Amino acid sequence: MTADRPGPPDPLEAAGAEDFVRSLARLRQWAGEPSLSRLRSLGGQTVASDGAVVDALPKSTTSHVLRQTDKLPRWEFVRAFVTACLRSCDFPAELIPGELERWRAVRTALAEPPPPSVAPEPVAELLETAAPAAELPETVDRPGQDHAVELLVRRVVREEDRARKGLLGGYTIAPVSFEVYADSTRSNDLHAIGRFFDGLRPRRLLVVGESGAGKTMLAIELVLQLLESPPAGGRPGQPLTVPVRVNAARWTLGRPFEPWLAEQLVQDFGLAVKDAERVVRDRRVLPVVDGLDELDSEPSTGSPRRAIGLLAELNRYSDLSGRRPGAVVVTCRADRHAELREAGAGLDDATRIHLQNLTTEQIGTYLRARWPDGHPCAGHRDGIHAALSGPAGKAVRIALATPWRLLLTVTAVESGADPAELLRADPDADPHEGADRIGRRLLEAYVPAATGLTPRTAHSTPYQPGQVRAWLVHLAAHLRWQAARTAEADRPPPGLTAIDIVPHLLWPIGGRRRVRALHCVCCVILAVIAMLAFWTGSAVDSPGDLRGGLPPDRLLTLALMAGWVSIATSLSLSPWPAAAGGRANVPRGVRMTSGALGALTGVPVGVLGGLAGLVLTGGAIFGPVFAVGAGGIGGLALGAVIGLTAAGRRGAERMTVSEAVRAEPVTLLGFGLCGALTGLAPLRLAHAGPVPLAAGGAGAFLLAFALGVAFTIATGGWSKDAELAHPREALHRNATIGLAFGLTGGVAAFLVFVMNQDVVESLVCALIGGVTFGLAFGAIAWTRTMIGLVVAAKRGLLPLRLWTFLDWACEARLLRVSGATYQFRHRELQDFLTPSGRTD
């Protein structure tokens, strides 16, 4: 701390909980806006109520406390937060205890006995976000309660709150205003968008603005305000309508709007298919369609066909009666809206508002809020004001007329850039040309500035701006390739859009043909190893036996092995392996209980299977004790794994058996073939006749097929306890489920191997066969992605630790998380980084 720098903010000015929390936010600003990760590392650790050692300042907790201004934070949090902020700006260590005493005294004075508890309103209860997702209490049943709607409310609030933080990088919003088309007297502030929309009749709104004007932020604020205000809870006698922001870029031409909207509720918020269809049909959802302009490619090569098609669908979207237009909100960039109007397309019966450019006064208000007196960058406010009012002021005002450009400017300045250099323009040149040059300069400075402001942890090698830019360029080029593929496909896979970075769809960056060929070769090798491990472990045949001819039982075994290798190979050739499955954020106690119940259910089933094998083999290979013991162990293992993967699914989506068979017919056939192989081995060892051989093989096939169906049902969809999506969750689950497939099959194989081998050799063969089986047959999307990532890293296109980089890029505000995908922080940044020319 320098001698001329003012001291930290004084908490004595706080008159209540709201002022106290704002003082904490000002302290963070005074300290130079340290990132949440840095605060977590400087805040140290504490002991939780259960005795576990945890971080004193988890990122989610810090973010939530600074937003929740109506509640006084716990002293333990205040102490860790103040200490971390002071340490972050090199405040003298000997003065920190005195500062802590000031904050403690103020908090103690503000603390009051809690008021008598009042039963919360339904929506207020759903909006409670203080507890982590896994610790949320079960909702109490109420008359007329719709669990699907309440689940949707909770998840929408969580997702939009996270999206808001990702866009702002804090809590300071530029004072955006909007004007109603053809009524310039009705100018409103962003904070009034909820009340404005609720007063519309019909409730149809078209939001138009320039690139970076804040359309997405307005959509997020609208959703949150509608959920926080009484009208969102439903008027007397009317059900709750949930505003849901959906990405227009994910709509495909010719797709009816209502089924597509229901599909988004399933994919992004985890509703059951039938529940999603019902709430859409009953108009319990207010669709907020964000990014109409992102449907068609840029630059425009003709009329925006996809945007016109979506508008046509929205114009057919009616209310519940079918006689009036349905409530909907659409955001669109101004130039694309002009193209649509020229083509005669529009949103019928909608009120149109236009986001206004920021004025010089609004820019000054934002800068004072972001850089209050005492902030290290407060002195630069005058420099930016001088540029705005100088000889080239018109060009500067045009360049900084949107919140996005203003954010670029403050980020560059906070990293050490000179605002006079950033905002210089020729006063004699055309103001719009000067503004374009300033814009390119700001975009050019953004990646180095964000990289410098967000260093990696002390134990990691810092990213270099050149590295970061190169990796982002390749991601942007891949998004352009995705956009071209989407335009060519009738039903592209979910997430294959011009803006979504989906982990399991990134493998083509390494080279589409190259990666698919390597995946196929790798899968064939793994499948052959799995079959060789089974052949060796079962010890029914030896290499010398093959020279003695192929009797029917031996031919059947080899045919089943070859058939399974062929199925695994065909799965590896899939153009887009899917990494589906819910977000398994399930409490450990619930998961263990479900696993125990699965094990208890599996034991009697396994015993019955063992006894059936005893009957078919005539007791020639094993006796009753082995049949009961091995069958019980196998059933216990299989039931436990199915129970663990199905944990937390009470009340959530459940696939039917027919749906599971239609979804994965080839995979289930592979399960059946492996079951038949496992069942044939002991029968062949017992030299069973054709009838027992056929009956045993068919029974094992059906049992394995049924287990495959159970796995598909158990691992599909969402967990009821999951609240926040993460883009990598589906990919991680794909690997976990694949290994679960393999290892549970390995348990069954081990019980067969040990009949004819020693324990060690049986265990080795079962382990090798199970792992290779899982990678080749279950974790197809994960294997394809890992191969693509290694190839891309080898070619220098992406970092090998891509997931770490993507998370860091979100923290650095270069990327953001949107639902279950990553996206660039702004489309203008993505377009700026997209290389010219074609990409492979």
C-alpha cells in the first residue's frame, strides 16, 4: 500500500445489512477486484460442523453473499473475506487485526434477534439459494402443487443467476435504458423491464438493439425480475408461469416450436419428457427466445431463412385458448431486424422496444460505480471523460455506446492500458470509421488484458496471451465449422450450433477423418483385447484346439466374439457419439442408500441365476454352495452399481423399457452377446448337450439384455437433486458409466473364470477385459473426445488440459457457461477471433 493511497472503506457508514454487504463489495473494489479464486486461496480454510476442513471462501458462497443484500453475513465469512481482500492488495499485515476489529464491531452492532418466522410464499421459497444444490430441502407438498413447475423455477433461477454473474463479472450493471418503438416518451430503465412486460397486452415483446447493447442481459434481468416479483407467482386464481430463456441458435429450420421448446426444458433443465410437454402445452412456460439474429450465418448471403422460419412458428404460437397470441419474448440485433422487416417478417402483435446507446452521463455513472473513490483505477475516470469530450469525442462516444464496449475499455484499463491510447481517434476523420478503429483496438487488447488480470494459481504455469489467443482462435474456427454443419443437417446433434462449445463435440478440431479413423482402430484393438481376455480367462479352448476343427459349440463362441467386436466397431464409427445422462449431483447418503437397496434386490436374482446354472450344468462344474455364493456375489455387484447410478431419481424422468430399447438397440444387442458368451463358458466346460447349451445361452442373452435396459434407464436423464449444470458433466458421466459397464461385466466374468482358473489369473483377465470392454463399448463419446483432444494438442491447436483452460477462460471472462455449454463472452469477440478462410 502506497503512502498516497486512501485507506480501505469504512464499515461504520453501514446503517443496515444492505449497507454492510455493499461495504464488503466496496472493499473488494478498493482491493483491485481480486478474482473469486484468489479470494478463496487467500481466505484460508475452516472446520465445518461435521468436522471436515473446507475453504472459508468458496466461490459460490462468496458470490451469493455479495448478491444477497438483505441478510447480514456470518462473522466467519466477514473475517475471511476482509482478510483475503487486505492480503490481496498487500495491506500491512500488522494492521489487519485492527481492521478486522472495526468490521466485527459494526457487524455486532447491526446484528439483531431474528424476527418471528413467517411462512414463505411459494415462489420465495423456491428462490432460496443459500444452501448448496445437494443440501436443498425437499419441497413440502401443498394443495395444487406442480412439482415439475417448482423444479423448473428453482433451476431457472440458478442458471440465470450464474449467467448474470458470468456476463457481468461482478454486480455493476451499465445503466441501460430502452425506448418503446413509436413512443419516444416511454423511456425505461433496465431495472423496470419486469414491470413493463407485465403490463403488456398481449404479453409479446420484441427487444431490438445494436451488437453489445445488452439484449441478453435484459433477457436475464426480465426472467429474474418476473420470478422475484408477485406477478410471477401467479395472480389470484391463475397458475404460475415460468419465464425460461432459450437460445434461438439451437432451433432447426422446419421444427415445430412447441416440441422444440419442450426439448429444451428436458436438455437444459432436466424436466421429464412428459412433464416438459405438459407445461408447454398448458402454457406454464413463458419462452424468452434470445438471439434471433444468431440463427443465420454472418455475413448475410441472402434472406435470413432460419430467422424467418422461427418467427413464423412464433406467430402460430397461441395462448391456452387458441384465440389469442401466446406470450413470448424475442431478442434480435438491429441490423438483422432491419433485414427481417425488409423481407416482410416480424413478430405479430408484439410491442417493440429498442435498447438505447449509453450517454456520456450513463458512462460516467457506470465508471463511478465500478471505480469508486479510492479504487486504484479511479484516476482513469477523468482520462475517459476527457476522451469523450475531446476533439474526437463523437467517435469515442460511438465506440463506447454499448455496455460490451464499455466493459472492454475498463478491462483494458484495469490491466494497465492507457485510456488515452485506447480511445485515440483522428478528429478530422469520419466518426464512424474512428469508432471502428477504437473497437478493433479494444478487442485486440481484451485477451491480453483478461489474461493478465486473471493469473492461474501459484502452483500452475501462467497462460501467455499469445497462447490464449491461439487456442481461442481455433475454438472460434470450430464454431464456424459447426454452423456450416448445422446448416447442412436436418437434425444436428444437440449443441452443434454456431455459438455452443460442447466438450464431447470438440473432437473434430483434431481433424475429423483422422480422429474417427484413430478411434475406430483404437476401438477394434480394445474390443479384441477384451475378447482375448475372456477367451484366456474362461480357458474353455486353447490355440491348439482351433487346428482340430470347429464343432458347433466352439463355432458359436467364436461367432459371438466376432459379432461383439463388430458391434463395438460399428459404434465407434458413429458420426456423433452422444454423451447423454443427467447431472449426478446426489448426496452421498442418498447414493449409498440407493446402492444398498440395489444390492439387496440383486442378491436373490443372482442366487436364482446361479441355481439355474447349476441345473443346466448338472452339477458337473460347481456345486450348490458355489452356485448360491457366486450368484449372490454377482447379483450384489450388479444391483449395487445399478442402484448407485440410479440414485436420486425419485420423482425425475424415467425412460420406459420400449424407449430404452429404441434409444440403444445396438448397444443392448452387444450386452446380450456378452451375456451369452458368459453363460456358454460353464455349459461348455460341463459338456452340456445342445438343448441346455441353447437354453443357457438364450437365458444369459436375455438376462444381459435386461441388465442393459436397466443400465440405460438408470443412467439416462437427470438426477432430481441436480441443480446446476456443468458442460463437462455429461462427458464425465459417459466415462464413469462406461467403466461401470465394464467392471460389472468383469465381476460376472471373474465368477466364470474362477471355475477353471486360479484366482489371480482370473482376476487379471476379468480386470483387463472389463476395462477394455467399458472403453470400447460404454465410454464411446469419452474415448472419441480424448483421442481428438490428444491429436489437437499434438498439433498445437488446443492445450492438453483443455478442461482446465476452459474453466479458467470463464473466470477470465473470455468465455461463459450457458446451461450445459461454454460460449464466448460475446459474439463480437467470437467473430473477431474467427480466422478468415475455410477450416478443415
